Amino acid sequence: MVALGFSKDTKTAVLLKSISADRVKDSYAARGASLYAFAKMSIVNSGSSTKAKDKYKDSGNSHTQGADGFVAPGDLPKGGSPPIDAGADNEDSDSEQSDKNSDNKWIPGKNPYSVTIGDRDCDVYLTSENRKININGLNDKNREFFVTFLKKMDIDAFDADIIADSILDWMDTDDLTHINGAEDGFYGSLPEPYKAKDAPFDSIEELALLRGVTPEIFKSIRDFTTIYGGKEIRVNINIASKEILSSIPGLSDDIVDELSLYIEENGIIGDIEELKEVFWGLGIIGDSFEDIKRFLTLENSDYISISAFSKKTGSKQKQSSESRALHGYDYKLIVGKEGNRYKIYAAYPE
């Protein structure tokens, strides 16, 4: 009989290899679950909706991504068995933009959909991009709103001014520098020089190139900002975070708490008349209401984040819904609606 002994270093190497293999499996499973959700969305949401409380019907079919990056109703699945779709974890929970008792699937919601890939259970979150601030919509008129938001994220007031002005300078086509901003002269003086873009952002990662945006600041704000949604800042009042809503001029922390309580007890605010009534009850009327309303929308965006979190089947691994949806994904897609199809705009990791 031969006794085999393992050194501490050998055991550590074996353990690390096992952990690495699990992470690879998690990543591949999460990618598959994200693409599955992407395909299902294209089936469910094949009709356009104009009202916040409109419902969608799930056809129950499974599809795969087409070669052109689109999935349209009628595409056939190609190869392999489809994942097991268990639907949402909590059937009684509110969706971001559906009635409380809706049994519809594959629309943005607070709770995840469950998809099983091999020996991995995946939680898949669908979140509307207009719960975030669209930095491509930043201008001199709404600049103070964004500066207030940055300060609520524990960013120094001076740094917040630098970041806001640097975003404006990054996008405008002139060489004039805002008071605290940066143009080609600043970026050209860096050890690895480059120029201001003079155009809208094409990826949220461009923020990391800007004057004033440290790696720590970028990490803290990237999940609260987006580049999708046109050239205006209008956040969805039903789903935006307290940090964002309370940054809107005229909305205090206490008022936002009252709004959140109303939505929790009554469901989403579905139309402009209900919005007026809610604000009237909070003492906000007339011009004050109109000033606040220009920052708000009641509709989901045509751009949606699909975030998948994978764990081994049977694992008791837990993480809060908010943390998973914003920070804990193993794979993430940003998709946008074009007609009655969805297109993938970004994937993380690539």
C-alpha cells in the first residue's frame, strides 16, 4: 500500500482549481440564462405598449439568438434542450411595470426569473434602463440635478462639479471648457494622451476616461447611470432609486419616502392624472409639479438590462435582490427594442 500525501500548497492549488472551474461554469450558465431571457422577451413583447400598466402575454415557447443579433417571433430554436424556466421566484410580487396580480412573464420586475442550465440554477433580473440617469441627456439646465446626485453618492462637491462639467465637455463639439471641465488640452497632457470625444457616450465605460472620475467613483456610479434613452434625462418614478429621485429639485428624502410608500401600498403610478393626485396629496401643485415632472416618466424604457446570477443547484448561497440585480451578476446584457425585435447592445463580461 502506498500512502499519498499532499502538501498544504498542493491542497491549495487543487482548491483554487476547483473554485476556478465553478466560476467558469457559473459564467457559462449565466450567459446561457441571459440569452434565454433575451429570446423569451422577444416572444413575449412582440407588441408595443404605450401604457405603464399594460400587460404582456407569454407564449411559452423557447427561442435562440439569431445570427444577426436579433430574435424575432417565429425564429426556431437551434440545437440542445431549452433551459428549465421556472418563472418568477415570487408569483405574488410586484413587477416594475405590471399590475400586482399579473401572471405575465419576461417583463422588467423587482424579483428574478429562475432558469436552470445544467447543474446551475440562475436568477435572471430584468431591469428597465430608465431607472438610471441617462448621462447622454445631461445639459446645462439639468446639470444641478446630476451634481446633487453625485453628492448623494458621497462624492465631494468640488469633484461632483468637475465630473458634471467634464461630461458636458466630453459631448459638446466646441473647444470651450466649462468652469470645472476638460477639453483636449487637459487630456492631451496626460501620460497617455487622447482627445475629448465631442460626441455622445457610446458606452458607460467612457466615464472612466473623464477628468475627476477615479476608479472608485466610477464603480460607485456606474450602476446608477446609463447611456441609453435618447438625449434627455427622464427617470421612471416607479422604479428609480431614492438617491436618484431625491436629487430632483423639489423632491426631498421625506417626499421620496412617501412616494415609495404609496407605490408599495397601491402599485405603480399608471398615468399622469394619478401622478398629479399623488403629488397634490404631498402639497406639490402648479409650476412646482411641472418643474418636477420634466425629470420623470411612467413608462419603461425600450432598453433593458438582463442580469444573471448563477449558483450550483441545491446551493444555499444567498444575496439580496438589489445587490444581485445591480452588482452580483455573473453575466449581463443590455438589450434595446427596435420595432418588435430586441437587439443586444452590450454584454458583460464580453
